[in-house]
Amino acid sequence: MYQLRQIGLAVTAVGGFIDAYTFMQRGGVLAAGQTGNIIFLSVDLTQHDLPGALVKITALLFFALGVALVTLFKHHHFTHYWRILILILEMFVCVIIGFLPHSMSNLLVVPPLSLVMAMQTTAYSEIDKQGYNNVFSTGNLKKATIALTEFANSHDRHQGRVALMYFAIVGSFAGGAIVSAFLQEWLGIRTIWVIAGALLLIIGYYAHLLHHKYGI
């Protein structure tokens, strides 16, 4: 059920939205894009910016923790709704973050978002049985390009459909980031409440599908 394309595209837009938010509002740090954070960390260290470096290191650790937690949940979950619980946690984190002013240390803001972003991407890791990532786009762009090249070479329609799907995922991530950037011009730190509302809609839709399937 979690592999439905509409759910995958929706949570991918969430990933782009939150990364743009933390980059613009919370000190140029990415909640999910840990490759970028490693680069920023290297710059901070060479410039002796220890507070900035500490934020990036903590974001990396919390992201790893989120991946580990969901990996355990996959083996020990007790309900069909466990993936929804992750989105509920993410929604509440977003609501709380929107109340925290710029004067609040980013060390208290970014790591919780890194945690829930990692949980999101680990729990929602497939669309139509194809692996993808909903919090950064390098791998998705690579897979889209490979599938498109295979389609151009062999005219395999399946590869064509795969290419379209991955390009849609990349577009969804970019769309989420663009909307986030525009909204921040008016809403500032409270922009994240918009994505909390979007998560509520995703949760409701996914819960409806599960209830229809399992009757619980």
C-alpha cells in the first residue's frame, strides 16, 4: 500500500519542502541531504566554525539513528499502521519547529527533522516495487537517466515507464522545494506548518486505504 505512486510523490514533495526550509531558515543546513552536510561540515572545520560543524555532525548522527529505528520497526512492528505513525511523528515535529524562533540554536531544530526525514525515507522506500529516495534526488535522477537511455536504445516500454516515474519523483522533490522557498518569503519560520498540514492529508488518505484493506 505504501508503494502507491501518489503516496510516494507526496512524501517526496515533503522531503524537498523540508530541506529547502532548513537550508533557508536554519543556518544553511540540510535536514536530509547528508552529502551536502558533509561538504558543509568540511567547510565549517576549515573555517573553525565549531558551532556550525556541531550542527552538521548532529544532523548526520540523528539521520543514521532514524534509519536504524525504522529498520528495527520493519522486523518488530505490531500494526499495519506503523508507517503512518512515522508520518504522525514527523507532523508533530514540524508543528513544534514552527514555534521555535531564529534565536533558538539550530542544534535543537535540525537534528529532530533529520531524524524524521531518515525515518520517512527508510519507511517509504519503494514505488511500484521500484526503489527510490524521497528526501534527496541524485539516485532518482541517475535511475531516470539510465531507464531513459535503455528505452532509447531498446524501445522497451517498461523502461520508458520507469524513466517517467523517476523523472516525476525528481520533479516532485523540486516542486516541494520551490513551493517552500516561495512560501518562506511570507511565512518565514512558520512555513513548516504548511507541510504539517500536507502530512495530515497524506496520513488521512493512507489511513483510509489501510482501513479499507484491513478493516481495522
